Amino acid sequence: METLVLDGAAANVVWRRHARARRITLRIDPGQGNVVVTLPARAARAAGLALLNTHAGWVASRLAALPNVPRLVDGGSVPINGVPHLIRHMPGRRSAWLKANVLHVSGNPAVLPRKVSDFLRAEAQLRLAGQAVAKSAAAGLVAGRVCVRDTRSRWGSCSPAGALMFCWRLVMAPLFVQDYVVAHEVAHLRHLDHGPDFWALADALSPHRREAVTWLLKEGPRLLRVA
């Protein structure tokens, strides 16, 4: 990845070469907040740069239209369960804790973003694992290992062995979104495909599919860009 100036604004550009590509293409990756240039096998990078410069205004406008990313800094705001929480640095050695709608973080200010991220990951593990266990029991199923990971391409997954994985950033989404994503993966414990039986079970475990999918399509890319 490299940073280029397009139409007076800095843009992170990812270059990819694809053997089956027939032409040079540009697309915006909302999850990463960058522009992806795909080149055919024999296309020159200079041709990709020319296309970027030709469409510089479009690229800059699309990047500028991406929703703002929560900043994990003192005075910033981070959503937890969809509710904004003010981030405040506090003196002392205690790590991080919630009080009302404030996330207090102590210790070295230089590592505050990492401490906020660590807190969110721990919260995600606690909350999403609890939801997964409860929904599995309600469906007469038993989940294997439940873990959270740093993924940017999917919100959750279920392995053939019954292990459930969730993106830690899901803890920032509203509860109804978490409820649906957890139900979706729990339903895969019984049905690994997306056939009618799968959707019937997923909908029985959560009534929020429609609004959750709509929310994730609109707001999900913003959360996926949180470091």
C-alpha cells in the first residue's frame, strides 16, 4: 500500500495484480478506507496511475464520503453496544473500566489506544461468548470454542468442528446486531449451508435479521476501520 495525493487529498492505494482481470479497475474498500487498483497480468503500473489520476475527483469524493471512524483517544468517543462512550484518561495504575457512559483508562497516555482496544476485545469475548452459549442451549446445540479475532472481512464464522469466531469490533454494534450475528453463527452449528432450514433456525433464534443486515451494510464499514 502507498499513499498518493489525488485531487488534493491523500489516499491510501492498494495495488493488486489478477491473472484473470481483463482491464484495470478501481474500487473503494470501505472496511479499510482505501482505494484498490486491480491490474491485469501484463498491465503496467503507469496505466493504473493514469486511471487513478483520470478519476481522482471520484476517488477523493468517495473516500471523503466514508463515515468517520471512532478515534480511540482521550476525549474521543467509542460505541459499546451501540451506545457512545466518552474516553477519558485517568491517573493511576488501573487499566480500563466503565462508569456510566464513560470509559476510563489509566496508565501511560501513549498506550491509551491499545488499552481501549484491549478492553473492547475483552468485552467482546465476554459478551459474545455468553450470547453464543445461551443461544446454542436454546436451540439444543453445543458450541465448541468461542473466540474473538481481529478480522475485517467477516463478522463471524462457524467451523465444521463447531468452533465459533466473532470479530471483536462487533461489541461496538447495537445489541440487536450482535443478537443476529450470534444467532447466524449458532444456526451454522446445525446447518453449514444457507438453505431454508438454516434461515428458519437463524430467524427463530433472532428476529432482527432484516434491520441488523441493513445496519451492518450502512455502519459496519466504519467499525471495521477501527484499529
